[in-house]
Amino acid sequence: MFNIKLNRYAVCFESYVTWTGTSSMEVFVKIIAEDLKSGKRKIAATALSTFVALDQHNRPTRVSQVIPETEEERKLHETEPDRARKRKGRNQKRKEMDAFLTTKYPGDRYSSC
């Protein structure tokens, strides 16, 4: 999104949980760059990651429901079902691609590691 130049910008990472399911949660991360001379702030990058909470036996465990507080949090919370639907489609396509891929070296049809 935005190229951060060394010695010119301070960088701040902001993150929060945008949505929770039974044991999963979506976390939003926003990287903000602030020009040290002018004080102007810009969004340098954003990311969304999904995690599953695990208990001491590495089994999925329940998480508390998230309650969005700010307008930004509410918007991300409301739009999560659409992101989840798209993510499931991408995951299915990735599984199909993974089934097709091999671990053979390029150009060596008969190689085995």
C-alpha cells in the first residue's frame, strides 16, 4: 500500500479481534506510518488472519463473542461473513491445487527425494 522510508517514518501496529465463531477468531492488523517531520499519517498495510483457540490438549476450545466498539470495528465485524465465504472458496481451490502438485524436481520425471 505505502512504502515506508527508513529514518523518516515512525511505524505503529494496531490489531484487534474483528469476529469470533465458536472456537475461531479473525484478527485485523493495521500498520500506520507517521511522517516524523510533518506528523502526517498513512496506512502502510493491512492484514486479516484467522486463528483457532486450542485448549491444553490442542483441541479447539470456545472463545468469547467479540463486541465491536468503533465504527471501523463494526464495519469489519459486519463484513466478515462475506470474507468467510470467499475464504472457504479459496481454501477449496487451494486443496484442489495441492492435490495436483508434486514434490519432484523440475525436469526430472523419475526423481524421488
